[in-house]
Amino acid sequence: MPAISRDEVAHLARLARLAVTEDELDLFAGQLDVILGAVARVGEVAADDIPPTSHAVPLSNVFRPDELRPGLNQEQALAGAPAVEEGRFRVPRILDEEPLAGSGISGEEA
Amino acid sequence: MTDLTRLTAAELAAGIHSREVSAVEVAQAHLDRIAEVDGDAGRGVHAFLHVAADAALASAALVDEAIGAGSAPASPLAGVPLALKDVFTTIDMPTTAGSKILEGWRPPYDATVTARLRAAGITILGKTNMDEFAMGSSTEHSAYGVTRNPWDGTRVPGGSGGGSASALAAFEAPLSVGTDTGGSIRQPAAFTGTVGVKPTYGGVSRYGLIACASSLDQGGPCARTVLDAALLHEVLAGYDPLDSTSIDAAVPAVVEAARAGASGDLAGLKVGVVRELGGEGYQPGVRASFDAALQLLEKLGAEIVEVSCPHFEYGLAAYYLILPSEVSSNLARFDAMRYGLRVQVADTGSAEEVMAATREAGFGAEVKRRIMLGTYALSSGYYDAYYGQAQKVRTLISRDFAAAFERADVLVSPTAPTTAFPIGDKVDDPLAMYLNDLATIPTNLAGTAAMSVPSGLARDQHGGVELPVGLQIMAPALGEAVMYRVGAAFEAVRDAEQDGPLIRRVREWS
Amino acid sequence: MTLANSPTLVDYDEVVERFDPMLGLEVHVELNTRTKMFCGCPTAFGAEPNTQVCPTCLGLPGSLPVVNRVAVESAMRIGLALNCSIAPWGRFARKNYFYPDMPKNFQTSQYDEPIAVNGWLDVALDDGEIVRVEIERAHMEEDTGKSLHVGGQTGRIHGADYSLLDYNRAGVPLIEIVTKMIPGTGARAPEVARAYVTTLRELVKALGVSDVRMDQGSMRCDVNLSLSPRDSGTLGTRTETKNVNSLRSVERAVRFEMTRQAGVLDAGDPIVQETRHFEEQSGTTRAGRRKETSEDYRYFPEPDLVPIAPPVEWVEELRGTLPEPPRERRKRIQADWSLSDEELRDLVNADALDLVAATVAAGAPSQEARSWWVSYLSQQANSQGVTLDELAITPEQLARVIELVAGGELNNKLARQVVDGVLAGEGSPDDVVAGRGLAVVSDDGPLIAAVDEALAAQPEVADKIRSGKIAAAGAIVGAVMKATRGQADAQRVRELVLQRCSG
């Protein structure tokens, strides 16, 4: 029984915003299954009393003073943009509503 | 007349600073060499994705001008040419990270590494080829074609930094900069008979380094000699307030250590051989070269001890969970909204559709594979079993290192299990490709330092020419000085025993 | 009016008779730090689009975040003021989700390891009853950019042809303050919700860490609400209503959701766990668009940032900078100024407490200060369509006006003209007095002449006054004030009238 189904791969592709082809679904489903089978062995050794490591070097409390630092001007900011209008990045119409809680008045009317 | 491209960085710097040769002449000689051998993806070494001839000559002219005016050189490497991996942002050159999704992108800012190179007066010749977003061990995953191994044009140069390594081995540059996430500096160094160093995590700023896996990525020096690597190391390393994970401490004195190593012995030093790295799965020629290296280290007076790092065997599995997880998040920003490629979807395509179509078209197969793997590993329901467990393995590997460094000053292993493999050999078998990183990955997971130094040549089962083998020297975090000392001592004794530097045996490119 | 998404609303009184509401509030506060959460870009509101950006807040490849120390201090001070414990160790996490206003397509947030946990805030209702609201956590995160939806019929996100993005706001530090579910509020749930947000706003303002401007989005509120049948002991399914952006809306949103949910339950339908949007115009809520795929934010520790482990000394130092808690401050002010409960409430509701306190601090008596802010200045603010603290007059300027009145240099009518002048940008109160020539006529000479003239003009009134009908003096005073175009001190005129008519 494979660790991952073709449907799951399709779901992952949607989550990751990848418009994968049908052929790729088959290919990736097979490959991911093999890879997951191999990496699952991390479960063999790590016991409950082992703390996880998220950062290789044990630093903490690294801060920056609340001081202005020169950034980009509008022209520089927009220089690489595929499309620009009125000093803003022009993007295709957005279907989903604001996903984040509290993002509040972001959807303004034009 | 001496061929300037055959000199080391230290030799070139001495010549430029004493005005025996100009930085412009040195730059021109390397640009000529690039024009001669680099070619394009179909022919030639193809180490470079972009050559900045005018900027390089202008930068070199400034160095000559300053020296002519009697100023002290901006750094010990002022005027020396260098090839920069195309993963560091450069304000005056395109930066692609080997991906189609960033084709033609001109960053509005310089990476800290780029800025340090400029401040040091180093001549940046151009940007080097790499596996897309540093994911790969062969440069076959570059969107811009494979880089060839100068030792044998049918072989890969390793990866992801194959461009930076091949540029050195083909004498297109005496120095280059790479990044090492799981071996991307060290394995190409081993495959091309050059020196590559992965510094302690936090030693070299990551600001402006296009992230592959943030908790593993580390920029570092590549060169043809240990001393050259040390000279470049001191330019690259140092605290950067723009990188929260940058270490605010003095840079280890690696140049001094390299000089001491080259002229001294290793008496009193303990070298640990990691039992778990070097046995099964390692090519016989690689094992033989490693055994010979151990004899040389003993000859230098080092005491060889065996150490065990029992959790290293889980490193590969942990790495291929942590890396894709971070990749899936780091690469989310490539969405066609603000920069880079945008694929149109009819006239009325929504932002969501344009994002998905662009990412599908702009990313290569290996990148997509890892994005999906990471998306899976971080999903609710799987997080604990995969990502969570992988982070625990990371702890265990750090503990293995700590215990081993109790018993030895440095640890050694072959850098890679094989010599350079033929182009196309593993590109369709991701798992076989991943095995390349077996010996290099533990260092990235623990954030410690390691380097690869040429140890000899070996012939693999495919026959053909003899290919380079690398010796990996691993040190504790911020233990670069002892690592460079061992590396330089080994290099000196190896060169003396074997009639000069290994790199001299690379065939002339044609 | 019929509502497509809520066919029947139940009468509010009936709702609270039959259901228990369970209330929870999530408030986002935008900090007023000079720079953003993770980069050195300015945070000022209203700049030209994409002029307050850098590689980091634009999410450019290679860029990295570094935490703003003052933002962390502000977060800890908010936590401490809410009686929370400060976490001894915590990391930022990445919340992964694709959306064009998020430059990195993940939000950096302390979501699962908040800097402050388990606190409370005492909230006074209109009748003085105190409700203790338990605080679950306060955590740091970053704001998103702003999108402008262009084309289509409504100009809203639905039906738009395309969108324009401005990332000036992206990366501005946010503190999210989340309450535990507040049980037992019954009929007063809407009032509790408003009082909580009001008090929290007062507290954050007193801390000086945010502008707390709900109209500009520097304070935003999401309302979580569920209903369960009275005394059933069960927990209902909750909805989350977003976009609740005024104190009044908080109250209305809670009230509406209660009547809507009761209607749905009465119809025998289940409450859908969903995000709803508050419509300011109609005072109703509407369902958000359903997602095709379930959300999975794939949180994991942010590898580009190191943990925050505030030493105890740092926390205690910050605790030492906390202002008086709102409830105690109100009590003290009420006693100091001898206010009735009602007067205090009016002051709070008019959002004038801080302004009056500042005016008093500048030397004015509390009664005058209060009267100015609650009546005349509130009217001016209303007619200008701005909030009280946006008026172009400072507490110090008002205190000067009050001082001029007390000194007899201005009367009340002139004082209003001076205030008008200050509001119109004519300078300080003294500038306006000089510029408009508004000084009270205090030299008795011209006044006596004017009084005599008025007495002569109205001999019958003069006789009445002389015969002891002092109330009749008002007519003469009025005439004199008219003649001097209001620049006389009415009190002095009255004295002079009585003086001229006696003896």
C-alpha cells in the first residue's frame, strides 16, 4: 500500500499552487511514495525525550533597533514587476477573499 | 610569459600588489580563458550563466588605480578575479538561482557577500551555474543546461555549485563562492579536484543568498588551494546585522592556520575516522584514496582514532524532510505577482490560476518534487511523524558530533561516496542522486564546519579517465582554524608525495 | 428588508430568553513603532504606494527578517498590562498561505508560541458593573499589503477585472490579542464586547504603543460568537465575524449575529462554522466565500529568526513602565474631578477622557476642560467628520483659552471664537486674540459711557431697575453687549448698570 495516493499528490499540488499535468501526477505519486518510504525511518530513532532542533546554532534575542534604514524607491520596487499601474503592482483578479484573520480593511474599493 | 590563469589567488594578489602585473591584465586573462573554454550549454564547460566583462575590467582598473596612487590594497585579495554562484543577488547582474522563474531578474540590491567582495576589491567575473535553487548534486537540474566537469566533459561536476567548482578546475577563475546546504560546495570540490569550505552556520551572512533551506544554507569559499580558500574565507565571513542567524563573534584566523598547517606537522592532533561514513556504498577507489589519506595524516604526526556517530545514518532521511519543508515555504514567494516570470492564463485568468500556471512552467521537476514533499511533511496530521521527528534526529546528530569532538579535534571521511558520475546517469532516479550527500549532510544538520580537500584520483566502474576524490575534514562550530590547519598540512604533504598539486593533472579542455 | 443569507431574525429579547451567547474577541493592534516588524522601513500611514518598502518587506529573493526590539517591548508591555505571563522562550512561526497581499506567501507570526499568555482585563459596563475578561494570549505578527480592486460593477473583490497592490503596510508590526470565550454575558453580550474593546483601546493608548485608530485600521476587531440553548450546558458552533471596525460596530455585530444565529437554529438548521463579514451600512453580517480546499497553514518554526527569550530583568524593567490600569485610572479621575457615574460615562463614551486629562495637566480646571471637550469641541468634531483627537487644537491650547477666560480677558462667546480661530489654523490662542482683535473691553470708561447711553435710550427700564427690579438689568446689559459687539465682560457690565442705577 503506497504511502501517498495520486489524489493526495493532486491536493498537495493545489496547496503548493502548482498546475501539474496528469502525467506529472503519476510520475510524482510514484516518486514521492518511494522517497517517503525512505525518509519515514526518522521515526525509528527519535524518542519522546529528545528535544527537536529548529536552529542549528543556539542563538536567541537577536534584535534590531527601531531605526529607519533606507529602502527602495517606487521605481526600484516596481522594476521587476510583470505589470504596473499607478505606482502599484498590477495583478490578475483575485478570487479568494482575504485569508488572514484581522487583515481588516485591506480590500478597498477603487 | 606565465599563464596568469594557472596562478593561485595568493600568487596573483602578490603580483598585483607589487605591480608586477595589473589587475586589469589578470581580469582580461581570465575573461579570455572564459571566452575560450566556457562555451554554451551544448559545448564548453558552461560554468558561467553570466559574464560581466565590462564591470570586471572596471572594477580591476579601480584596484590598479588605487595601488598606483600608493594606497594599500583594500584587502589581501584586491584585484583577484572571482566567480560568484548565481544564488547571491547582484545589483548590476541578473540573478536566476538557475531557475527559469527568475530569468532576467535584476535584483535591486546586493547580497552582503557581494558587498563584501566589492569592498575587498575582488573582481567579480560573473555568475556561475547551479542546480535550480541549489537543489541537486550534479547541476543537471539547472534550467540553463548542465555544467561539464573539466576532468571529463561527459561527467557532471557535482552540485549544486557545479559552476563554481568547474570554473576553478577549468582555470576560468582562481576563486569562487558557493553555497552549501547539504554538500553543494564540498561534493563539487571533490568531483573537480578543488577545495571547498562549508563554514560554521552563521559564519557567512545569508542576506541576499536566495534561500534553499534557511536553517541549512551557508555560503563559503571555493579555491584551488587551501590557503586561497582561507584568504577568501576571511573576506566572506563576519557578523552581519541583516542576518538574524549571523554569529556576532571574531572570525576564526584561518589564514594564519592555513599558513601554519602548510609548514608544520600535526603532532598531538587527534583525527577521528567516522565509522559510519566510508563503508558500504562507497566506491572502492574512493575508499583506497581515503585510506591513503589517513596514512599521510599519520605521517604528519596525527593520531588516528575511530569514532562512532550512530545517528548519521538517519541524516539523509532527516535532511530530505527538513530541506523540502523549508523549500516549500521559501519558494512560495515565486508567484508571478511582483517579479520574475508571469505566465498568462487566457485573458481572464485569476491570480490563483496565473500563480499555479507560472509555478508549473517556471520550476523544474526536482524543485516541484521537493515542494510537494515539503508541503506533505508540514501538513497537519503528518507534521509530527515527519518534520517533528526529523528535527529530533537533528538533535541526535548534533549530540553525535559533540561526543565525537570529545575524542578528536577533527573528523574525516570521504567527501562523496563516488567520483563524478556520467551526465544523465542519475537524473531520473532522485533517491540515487540523494545518496551523494550521505557524508556531507550531517555537518549541515548540526551547523558545524567542514571542508573538502583533493586526496587523489580514482577510476570508477565506467572506466575512462581517473577522476578526483575528496577528503572531508569536519570541525566543531567555529572550529575552522584547526580544520584549515589540517587541510593545509594534508595538502602540502599530499602535493610533496605526489609530485605537485592534483589540479595540474586536469586535462587541457578542448 | 430581506437578507439573502439570513431569512429570519429572531427578536433580541426572545434570543436572550432562550439562548446563552458565548463571546470571544480577537483584536489586532498595529504598533506605532518607527519601523516595521522585520525591516527598517517606515510605518507612517498614507504615503505614496510602494515607497515604504525594501527587499525584506517586498519578500524579494534573498532577503531576511530581523526583529524590531521596540516592537517586542511593546508586545510585552501590552501583555503585562493585560496581566499576562511573559513566555520565557518562544519562536516565530511561518503561516503558509498564498495570497497576493502577502509578499512571501507566508505570514511570520508567533501564532503557536505567543509572547504573552493567560491574563485578564477588568471591564466596566455602563452601570458600573465589572466584568473580568480572561485573555488567552497576545502575540506578534506582521501586517499584509493593501489591494485595490479595479473594474467590475461594484469595485469590490468580486467581479473586479484586476487588482493593484501596495506593500507599504506589509510588515507593519501587529499584536493580536485573543480573549478566552466569555461566558455568562447573556443579554449584555453586545455591551460587554463594546466595553472590552473600549477598555482595551484605552489601555493600549495609555501604553503609547499604537494610535488605535479603528477608522484607519490600526485597531481591528474580529468577533467570535456562538449560541447554545439556555442552560443546556452544550456549546454551539461559532462564527467569526471580521471587518468590525468601530466601537459601535462591535456592539452591533454581536447583536446581529445573536439574532441571526437564533433564526438559523429556530429553523432547525445547523450553524456553519465560517468566517463572516460585517457590513457597516446595514449592520448585518454576510458569509465569506467558501474555500474549495480546506486550509492547512503548515506552520513551522521560522528558521530565519532566532528564539526570543526575554530575561527576567528586561520583563521587570518593562513592568515598571506600565501606566495605571484603565479601571483604576478612571476611579481616580472620577474622585479627583468629583464626577458622577453618568458624567464619567459620558466622558468615556465621547472618547474625551485622555484629552480632558491632558487639558487638566496643562493647568485647566477639570470642569471647564470637560465641558469644552464634551460639548463644543465634540460638536465641532462631528460637523467636521473627524474624531475628537484629530481636531486641530491641542489640550495645551485649550488650557490657555480657559486661562484667558478665567483671567477675564475673554468671555465665553469670545473664547469660542478663539477656539474656532485655532481650529481654522490661525495659530495659538494668543495669535487668534491678537489677529482677530478679540480682547474683552475691560477699561470701564467706554463701558460706563455705553451703559449711560443704554439707560438713556430705555428710561422705563432704568426706572424699574432703580425701583429695585434688578432682573430688568438684563435688557440693559444686552444692549451694551450689542453695542460693544460682544467684546465687553457681561459680568462687569451688569455691575456697572446696577452701580449707575443706585444712588
